[in-house]
Amino acid sequence: MSIILRHASLKEIHLLYNQLPEFDAYHSLNDMEMRIADKPHLVRIAEIDGELAGFKLGYALDKNCFYSWLGGVLPGFRREGVAHALLRDQELWAQSQGYSRVSVNTRNRFKEMLLLLVSRDYQLVALQPGETAAEHKLRLEKAL
């Protein structure tokens, strides 16, 4: 099994986004297009044996900071290194484009994502309380 990373269309990303159980399909394809329209951005998809497995979508917040906005791996492909490969790819791309840091938001309830981010040297920089501890919104950043 090998993971292939490639540039993707927003339609492909949106298709995967709608299949992830953690997301409530809050963002329409139009939302995604509007969010990245006037910003430098990266749209990447991961394939395993020709099947779409996961994605990463991010854009520039400013000239120094790249924001890792949305990402996920389909349940059948989890624990295969897909999320790690996508995150590492995004970091390398951001660094090659001159960004000095990557920023990401997540929620306390996404334990696997938090563990991945911490393992990649992201550090907590802000917390926004939610209705429960599981819903606390966390902002993490990594210096590139």
C-alpha cells in the first residue's frame, strides 16, 4: 500500500468532506471557493491504491502564516499514515512558499488530531471555551 498525494479540485475535497462523520457538512462547495478565492492556497488529496482516502485544504492568513483550514481521512483509511503524510506535505509546501508558521484550529474532542499535531511539534497558543470541555476550540501553531 502506498499513499499518493496530489493537487485536487475543490469538488473532490468537498466530496470527501461530506463523507467524514466528524463534520456536519457545514461548508458548501461555494463556501470553500469563497474562503480561498483571493488567497494563496493549497488543495491536496491522498489516494491509496487509486481510492480517495483523505484531504488537506489551507490558505494564507498573511505573508508569514499558513492556515490549515480543513482536513480529514475517511474512516476506512485511518491509522495508515494518511493524515501524517498530508500534514507533512502541507508543512513542506508552506515552508517552500516562505511561510514561517502553520496555524490550525481543532476541538478538544478530536484526540487523534491533537496527538498528530503534538507529534509534529505544534504547540497550543489559544483556547476558546465551548459548552463542554470536549467542545473547547484549540488553536495550535508550528514554527517552520
